[in-house]
Amino acid sequence: MRKPKSLYHGHRFPALDISHAVRWYFRFQLSLRDIEELLFERGVTVSYETIRRWCNKFGKGFAHRVKAARRKAGGTWHLDEMFVSLRGEQYLLWRAVDAHGAELDILLQKRRDKAAAKRFFKRVLRSNPVPHKIVTDQLRSYPAAKAELPELVNVKHVFVKAAARINNRAENSHQPTRERERRMRGFRDPARTQAFLSCFGPIRQHFALKRHLLRARLYRKQLAVCFAAWREFTNVTQNPSHAF
DNA sequence: GCAACTATAACCTGTCGTGC
DNA sequence: GCACGACAGGTTATAGTTGC
């Protein structure tokens, strides 16, 4: 029987280096050049361009595995949109998070009308069970789109004012995106932005434990669990703390 | 306040090296 | 010889700094 090809088949650099680079890029507010420098410090000489290609190639798959392994969404969806400027053009980044603040899905669209809302609902429904409640701002596109989707017709819909604390989960989840947007000197291409943010959200959140709510011992224990899971997602057997 | 300059970001393309 | 991967160099865009 033929042995299945490794995820990293054909790559010259070890899987661990690739896994590190991809994780750092999507986990922290680091540029590709920052990661190039960090790897060089650890004896790995690779260009930022190669790291960019690794991120493009492996990011999507890693993010998909992270999302698939996550606990199923709670019964409530919090939905919100944020404006993103791409080369001077205004786009809307639609985002859904669950009751725990975990990102369910994002979608970059030009409009915020009924069709756009419907498109986003369908997208979230493809990878998440039907919620028992959705929480949104007062944008009228939400109820109009919801009324046309049989899966959501009977779902309770709670409207909140944009500044209301109840929808802070969705509002707060925009913050890392804003920070990253600034670090990257803005987003440019819609397709590339969608691809980047689809990886950025799940991977970042996988390691973003609520440190301020945890005692050090528990925090380290949970972090170790996150790393063990990451090694599984990336098919890397070596413990990162033993690397370099 | 404004323009010029510099630094830095992602992205693109052509070329070269390597392994099959 | 071919396909793949990495690299170098260039492009475009934006933010920050400096000097007037």
C-alpha cells in the first residue's frame, strides 16, 4: 500500500517551520518581514515572500481544521457589519459570532441590502446549525432577508441599538481586524482580504484565551491544549516549545 | 498645513535550483 | 525534461517623518 503524501510533501523547509510561520502570521500582529526576522533569529533563513506563499497555501486548510474542531456554535448568533476601505472603495465586512464571542463566519461585500444579508445568512448556515436567537443592530436588511429563509423564519430576532452593550460580542470582534488593517497599511484586493480574514479570525481566536480571567496555572494548561490541537491541525508531531 | 521624502506593507513576475 | 518551490527584484499603496 502506498503511503499517503505528507501535507508538506515537496517543501524544503521542515513542517514545523512552516507551521510556526503560518501560526505567527495569523495569530499575532506581525508582518511577513517580522516573521522572516524571527525565523532567522532561530537559524531558519527564508524570505518573507516564501512565508507569504506558505500562508496562502496552508492558512486556509489550517483555519478550516480549527473551525471544524471548535465546539458547535451556541444558540445565539450576534451579527454586525464594519466598513472597510479597499483602495478608497467602501466595502462592508459582515461578521457573525456566537454567544462566546467566537467568530462563526465573515463575508466581505459591497452592499448592505437585503440580498447581501441573505447571502451572509446562507453562508453562516452552511457551516453552523440553526440558532434559536439572532442579535443584530437595527439594519432593516436583516429581518427582510431572514423572512425569506425558511430555516430562520421561526428564529427569535433581537434588535439592539448600535451602541448597546448586548451586541458587544460582535462589535468587539472587529477590533483585532482594525488593528491588523492598520498594521498591514490597509487591505487592498477584496478576494485577498476575504481569504486573509477567513484564516485570521479562526487561527487568532484558537489561541486567544481570556488570560485576565484565568489563573496562571490554568492558563498554561489551556494553552498547552491549544498547542496540542494545533499540532494535530498542522500534522506536526514535535512540541513547538522543544523546537529551535 | 502642505509637500517631499523615507520606510514598510503586500503582491507580482521572472529566474534559478532541485528532485523525480 | 518537467514541475515545483524558493528567491530576487520590482510595483503599488500607505503611514510616518521632516523641513519649509
